[in-house]
Amino acid sequence: MFDVNSTELLLLGAVAIAVIPPKDLPRAMRFAGQWIGKARGMARHFRSGLDEMVRQAELEEIEKKWREENERIMREHPLHDAIEHPAEPVMTALPAPTADMVVEPAPPEAIAEAAPVEPAPAAAEPAPKRARTPRAAPPEEGEHGPELPFDLPPKS
């Protein structure tokens, strides 16, 4: 926006020292700093407003695409036809049952003769505590560690 390089800034500083008396220079610098801060704040606010407008436009565009895609899907696969015509192959996931598929329940005598289920023990003993084993030392230099099962190549 405002392109001020270092030589121009140095020239502005020299002019400010020549024109503004030394006792008023700190006040002038503070005033210039406040003015620059307000300008930066306004630029930041303006930029964030533009970014928000761009985000809103992108969001509206995405929503429009989503609506169009949803309408296309609903046109291709209308829901009311599936409800009105449930016998169509689209809605039937499983084949209709046939006589050979029907399973009759077992007679009560067969259930009574089945092996009785043993109840679980009332109070099981807690598992014994495992003793801690010391950690194995790392492999020495040049070794690849323990042998691997299944003829896997060693780690490199």
C-alpha cells in the first residue's frame, strides 16, 4: 500500500530533526506512533471485513452446490416412490422366505434333555501377582537384537 523503504524513512527522520525542535521531538514521535497505530488498526479491521465477506461468499457457493447436488440425488432416487412401491428390488434387501427356509422350534423335551449349564463359581480366587522382571539390557553395538520368528529380515 504505502511503500516506504529505509532511505526514505531516514530522510523523513532527518527532516523531522531539522524542523521540529529537540524538546518537542518525543511528543511528535508519540503522536506519529499513535496515528500509525490507528491507521494499522483501521487497515486490519478493513482487511478482516473483506476476509469475512469472502468466507461468506465461499460458504454460500458451497451451500448452493450442496443444494444442487441434493436436488439431483433426490430426482434420481425419489423417496416417495420407495414408500409407495416397496416390492421393487431396490427396497428388498433379502429374498422372500420359502418353505425350505422355515425353521421350526425344538420341542420342549429336547430342550430339557440338553446338557445342563454349570453355574459360575461363587468366588473366584484372585490371580497371583506376577513378579516384576528386570528390563533386558539393550543389544550391544553391531548386534541386531533377538532373532525374529518367521524368517523376517532383521531390523536395520
